[in-house]
Amino acid sequence: MCGIFGYYNRSGNSLDTAVLAEMGGAIRHRGPDDQGIYAGVGAAVGNQRLSIIDVKGGHQPFFSDDGKIVVVQNGEIFNHVELAQELARAGYPCRTHSDTEVLLRLYESEGIGFLHKLNGMFAIAIYDARENAMYLVRDRIGVKPLYVHDDGRQITFASEIKSILKSGIPHPATDEEALHHYLTFNYVPAPHTMYQGVRHLMPGHMMRVGRDGVSTHQWWNLAKIEPVFGRAEGDWIDEFNFILDDAVRLRLRSDVPFGAFLSGGVDSSTIVGLMARHMSEPVKTFCIGFEDPRFDESHYAQEAADRFGCQHVMERVDPDMLDLWPLATAHCDQPHGDVSFLPTYRVSALASKHVKVVLTGDGGDELFAGYDKYRDFFSQSGVAELDDEAFRRAYLQSISLFSDSAKFGLYGARLHKQLSQIDSYNVARPYFDAVAHQDRINQALFIDMQLLLSGNNLVKPDRMGMAVSLEARTPFLDYRMMEFAFRMPGSLKLKDGVTKYLYKKAVAPLIGENLAHRRKQMFTVPVGEWFRQGKSAYVMEHVQRLLAKTDWFNPDVTSALLHNHRDGSQNNTRELRALVALSHWQQL
């Protein structure tokens, strides 16, 4: 895993090499082992490398023999071994064992049409001097980030926004429409960012930039998967187990020490159990524990570690991690109201003392209906009778932080007027439209696959892992598993109030009935209680700072959120977390 950066200037003007080095330096934490930069006329690509595959031979950029094609990537191509063998048979042999060279040879062989062959997590930049064009590519579901700024003269790109901000562009103003959506989703949904003019390259998309203009193409689309009905449960279980086992096998390819996060939940326990099948030495596993049993999962992690003979490392920590919030926000470049970024940073820091790579269970909940919110929503009286539009709006409301009326009540006069025509439902609408052929459970899951993953749940392991130079790999997000999951009817995911119904049946023989069917526990800390007690002054400080620095919010309404939470008349934990996170972001 690495970080990439670069630019393409439509007029052929060049950035100073010192500026490029500073762009790389801003994301050195993503790749502290090496820096490589190609600086041409009006274009450049750069890489900060965390050496994982072919440690000695994998320096980036990679160049074609004539020097006219230059490739950098952030991520891993897990099937690079098979692809290299295929390339050798086709007359394009690789000279190293690097997966990035495989990308170069594929492009030489096939042009940009090779993307569908990749099984991995990646953000790729290819500069082709023959066309005087830059290609930017992002993996199917957005495991790896890629941001773009286009001012009409120059496109600047990087793995993190902070690198773009070092390119010499004027510091962007706050995108207040993105702020509006942040208060809906508790994160900024792609393609928006909090910076005007800075956008995500969307997952599954490719951008070509040249003197003749900019074009964007969606090269993979999960919405095209058609559901399959009438298949026996046993057949679904066999295919589930086959795909996930192979996804784990591929993700064990590494030339450096690796391990896994292990909470003792069904996702991480399953991944560790499959790792143990393929490894001759004990799996190195990592977790953190808390004294408060409501939030401590370490005994479940130990149960899984014992079952699979792991070399398990557990560190009991103080749950009060609020001092990490500014650091976590700085690594994200955007506000996130999800406080689990903080314990994720702590377990990443623990793991990074022992390994450079971890496998995680991310994606299992969104693919197979693991969150209680799905059960709670679909068990409500009357939901089944809603028409399509009412269902969509009801689901969005169920996952929203602030309702529309609450947001407009919170806003100051200027923002109230400016955002009066902005509806966050329009962020979700195209995704609902795209999967109208799916059942409603899968429609809800698709919304979270497209918005929650790239907006928050994949940001967490990427930024918190990269903050300590740790690569996180996600077997559940192998493209074969994602396509499989959306062929499966939602009724096999959420059935009779049981979340992950078929998934749990599939893995119970591996991880045991206790771990397969244990109660879902969120990876979090009790900030709501702290905000009522010893940390109320901390919240007030950040609320007051927001009110002093911006005209975004009505002071009386904003202060009442804290007052009503503190006296116990309301539970405004999530709303206050979002405002504190926004205050930390304002201070970047």
C-alpha cells in the first residue's frame, strides 16, 4: 500500500519538483519506505511507497522501455501472480515480482481495457506520453481513495486531500452543500468533500485527462448484478464458502509480516479461521480491550484466537481516547461523527508494532445485512406496505443523523436560505434507481455499499491504518463476493429477525455456534455518557468554537442540543459527536 499524487496541466505548464516533493511529503505516512516521482512537461506522477510486494524490486514509478508510459499505484493487485503468468505467455514478461509492473505490462498489452482482470484494491495513475494523456483509475468499491481537483487549467490528484492542498492551489472554501449532506449521513458522501472543487474519483470509475478534454467512464457496476431465485440454501452456502476462502488465500500474498484484526465478531473470526487453514504458522491477531464490559469484546477475541491457535496480542486501553480526535481528523481531512475511528487507530498502532499488513472483516455487514439497523427498520409495522418512493425516503430517514427539519432548525439565517433547495435524498436517489430490480433489503444494502463504505467505513481502516503505515486488506470486498452477495435474495440475509442469516449458517462449522450467533457489538466508546458528565465542558468548548468561527448554526438551537443532552431529557450523542468532529476539522 502506498500513496500516489500528481497532476496534468492542459497548457503544458509544469509544477516545480520541490512542490511535487512536498505533495509526496504530505502523505509520507502512507509510504515511508520510498518516494518516487516522474516529472514531465505539464504532467507528473508520484508515489510514496509502503513496501509489501517485491520489497527490493518494486520501486515506483514503473516505466515502459521507451519511457513513454509511466505507472504508479496505491494498493495491491492480489491476482498479480496469475496475471504475470498470462502476460509472459502473451509476450509481455515482467522483470520483477511487483504487482505494479503487472499493471504496466497489461497496459502495454491491452491499453486501458485491462481493468476488469484486476482482483484487488487500488488507485492507479498512468501517464501515456504517446497520447499526452493521464489515466486515473479507482477500484471497484473504493477501498483505496483517490481525490481530484480541477480548476479548468490543471487536474491535480492524490490519495489524500492534504497532498492536493500542497500543490499550490488556493486553499478551497468550505463546500456548504457537503456540510448539509454531512449532517444527514454523519460523513461526507462521495463525490462531495468539504473542500469546494475537490472531489472523489468515484469507485469503479476511470478518468482520462488530455488536451482534448476530460472523460469519465464507469468500468464496473455492482448494480448490473441480477438476483437469482429458487436456489437451495446449501448451494448458496457452498459458493459463499468457496469464494471467501479463495479471497482470503489471495490476500495472504505478502513479502512482509502480516496478521489480522480480531474482535471475536463473526466477520473477523471467519477471516482468521480461513487464514489459519492456509498458513503453516500461527496467525498473528490483534485486539484492544476495555474495562467496561458493555464495550469490551476481548473475551470473544480470545475465544476465537484459542480456537484457531493464533499468536494473539491484546492490549487493554483506557476508553477515553478523545485526545486522538484531532489526529484522526487530520488524517481523514474531513469530519466524521463516527467515534470508532479512535479505537481503530489504537488497534492499528498496536498491530503496526508487529506487522505491516492486516486482514479485516470490513464489508461483511453491508453485504449480508449484519447491522441491527436493518432488522429494526424492516421489522417496523407498515414498512412492507410503503410504495417505492415512500420506502426509499423512509429508509434514508432511518439512517439520517439530522432530519431535514432538524437541519434547517439548526442553521443560521444565511445557511438556511442558501441550502433551502438542497435535498440529501438526491444523493441516494440514483443508487435506489439503479437497483430497482432488487428486493428492498438488497436496495438498502446497496445504498450502504455505495455511500457508507466509501464515505466512512472504508475510510476508517485506510486512514487509521495508514496513519501508522499499516495496510488493511478486506477479503469480503473481493469483487466475486460482492457480485455473489447481490445475486443472493435479501430474504437469505435478513430472515425472521436474524441478521446475516445464511452467512452465519455457512460459517458456524468453522467458527462455532457461539461466535457465529453472538450478539452484534459495535466497536465504540461511551462518549454519550461522557458528554453528560466529565466531558460536557469539552463539548461546550467545541460548540462555542463553531459558533464563534462560522455563521452556520443558530446559537440557541445548537446550545440546546448540549443542554438537553446533559440534563438527560434527550439523547443527542450522535448529533454532538458530529458537531465536535466538525469543530476539529475547522481547526485543520
